[in-house]
Amino acid sequence: ICRTFSQDVLVFLFPRNHNTMPVDTEPIYCAEQIKIPEQLGEIIKNYSKEVIRSQPNDILEFSMKYFQMMCHGYNAADALDLNVDHLAAVADSLAGQDKCNAEAARAAAAQAGVGDGAVDNALGLARNPEEFSGQSFVIWLGTQLAQSRDHLMELMFEAFGRSSEGKLTAASLQSIMAAMQQIDPASVTEELVALVSAECEGKEQVTFQDYMAGVDKAQ
């Protein structure tokens, strides 16, 4: 199922202003007041298993990410295990592959130690799972790590720029932005693309700071 950042998969990537969920702080005096939702037991059981399995240093941060993944239909277990080293390994494996398919992507991901669930999550963003670029696949994987649009771009600089001190060619940056724009044109707007491109004009290699300079002008 193809989804977008700004709709139901990655709303948490690009935070909007939401009203705070009301919390009932009134005490419970008797058993008759307790109404347990039907799915609560299964949710808590699965969540507890993931906490015990992962042994996170920061349980609150882990819990936030876990429930974000669950809300957006992601396979949380494998997605929670992802890190930028996985992205870089997959990027190296698929480097230069403008035409990739699900089989090749799965093979590269498996070689990098990426779980099947995370791969399924990524391929769920493909418009055509039988033909896409290797770069796009790495971006789709990165959406499971990113906390915002700009954090996703920062991850891409790290994953694709490891052999060049975290720098990308201007053409690579434009290609990454185009792929992100296909997923969420509401967040990666034409204006943003134009301003970032103008900031990088004439440079053989660009940095994340160059990208952010364009973002600042778009705000």
C-alpha cells in the first residue's frame, strides 16, 4: 500500500500541531469503574515483549517509537532494530542501481542484516515494487528511523556520504529530494526543492548544512 508522509504512515516525521489527548486523572474507587478495552491485553503483551527483547536504555523514547510504528501499520520489531549503519550498508550494496526490484532489495537488505519486517515496511511505499531505484529503497528504509523530514535528509547524507566525509553531489541531493517529494509533496514542496537547489548551485559537493540553509529560506 503506497502511503505518504503527511497522511497515515509517517505523520510523526513531520510534526503538526495536535491537541493534547485529554487524560482522566480522577481516582478509581471500585471495580465497576474499570472497563478494559478488548485489545489492551494483546497490545501490552506485545509491547512488553519488545521492551524485554530490546532492553532499551531510554524506555520512554523506545516506547514512543514503538507505538508510532504500530499506529502507522509498521512491523515494529524489525523497524526498531534499524540503524544508520544498515542504511549505509544497503546504500553501498545497491549503489548505482537505477532499476531495482523487490528481490534485489531484499537480498541487499538481508546481507546488511535488515529484518524482513523493515523491508516490507519500506516496499510498502513503492509505487511499483517491481522497478525502483536502489536510492529510493534506502530512503524508504530511512523513513522508519527519521523523526522529521530534515532528520531523514540528515540520515541520507550519512548513509550515502560515508565515503566522502558526509558530503553528496548536488545531483544526488536533488535525486533524494525528488524521491522524498514523491512520497510527500506536501512537505517536500517545489519551493523547498528550488531554494535548496539554488543554495547548492555551482558546488560539486554539498553538505547537510547547505541543505538546511535552503530549508531556512523556505520558512
